[in-house]
Amino acid sequence: TVTASVPERINAIENYISQGVDAIIIQEGDIKMAAPALEEAKKQGIIIVSMDAGTANFVDIVVESNNWVMGAMAATELMNRIGGKGKVVEIFNDLGQMIRMRRKELQAVITEYTEVEIAAGFTYAWPDFFPDAKSKMEAVLQAQPDIVGVFATFDGVGVAAAQAIREAGLQDQISVVGIDGDPQAYEEMRQPGSPFKATVAQDPDTMARTAVRMTFKLLNGEEIPRSHVYIPARLVVIENLPEPGKRFPDEK
């Protein structure tokens, strides 16, 4: 099932339990939000795998990129882009464990940049994040036209912010940095004069293959050396974009 609704996810998990499945993989979001159903699944002997959905004590294995590291990479790149000074905006949502981790890294990084101020921040709606984030970014730009940077906790809201910035004619003043390596982010970065300067790109294909491979290992009773597997993420910048259809500049 693919849904942003927590009740629908819980209902789907309960259905899988009743069907007698052997394993459940939860992808994205915050796995703790479905804790009651997943704890019951665990009691039934069902293997629980988290793929980019955070961790909890009922999870057998977590496969993800390191969101602490990605947050720090994005925040550091943003500091470099703005020259270590000026007002920045953070776009976030506390509903996802991975988003909370990324945001905390921005806040940690700027403690070493005394001339940087988080002048504004806003949450985005879900799942209809794009119009909401764009509208809120427009309001920030009207109230504080001297903004120089935007930290987007995921690329989708970064693209929305970038469009608002371009429409306001502030693309030469403001730098946007996102996280995920979303194709929409690359498309935005290819626009002439785009303010979207960089993203920390994940490798979802490798993540998915690893999650499935680890699930089958557990189903076969094999020992796994780690209960938490990190798939490396990489910084992709506007000056060195991958070819269309590819995620990394050196991808074959």
C-alpha cells in the first residue's frame, strides 16, 4: 500500500497480519506512528523492516541513508553558498523522524556561524506540500526580502521555494539547498539562473534492493552483522548535474 494516511497504513498492516504474511517492509514516513499494529505483528513473529522510515524497538532491521549526515552535508553546503552570513529560512515538518534529524543538523551547524540567523521557518502540508510551501515562501519573501538562503528538509519543498524565489526575481540573491536527489530538483536546477544550488542525493534503488535482500536473509534464518544499514548519500551541485534520468554525475 502507498498512502500518507496513518490510519490507512495501520489498517493495511492489520490486514497483512490477518493474511499471515512473513515480513512487512515500511517505507518512508515515521514507523513509530504505526507502532500498535507493528508491535502486534512482531508478537505474531512477523519480520519488520524499516526502509527510510526511522527506527523503533520492534524493528528487525533499518535500511536508510544517514539522515544526520545528510542534514549536516546540506547545512554545510548552504553555509558555503551564502558565505557564512545572512538570514536563512528552514522548511520542515515534524511528522517524519528523518525530517526531524535533518533539521536538527542545520541547527547544530549554524552554531559555528555567528553571522547566520534562522530568520524564518515554516512547516509544509502533507501530502499537498507544493502549493502550501510555495505560498508560505512567497509570504516570507514579502516580509523579509533580504533572505539569502533556504534549507529544505526534502527536495520537493525546495523546488516550491525555488519557484517562489524565481517569480520574485530574487534568484541571484538566494541559494536553496535540499535533500534527496529528486528528479524534480534536478529539473529545477537545470533552469537558467535557478536558486536551487545543491541537493544531498540518496540512492533509493540500492536502498530498496538492500532492504529486500536483508528481509530474505532474515526469513531464511541467516545472521545479519548489523541491524542498521546505511546507504551512502552524495552531494550533487548545480555546477555538476547528472545527465537526465541519472541520479549521480558519474553514473554509468
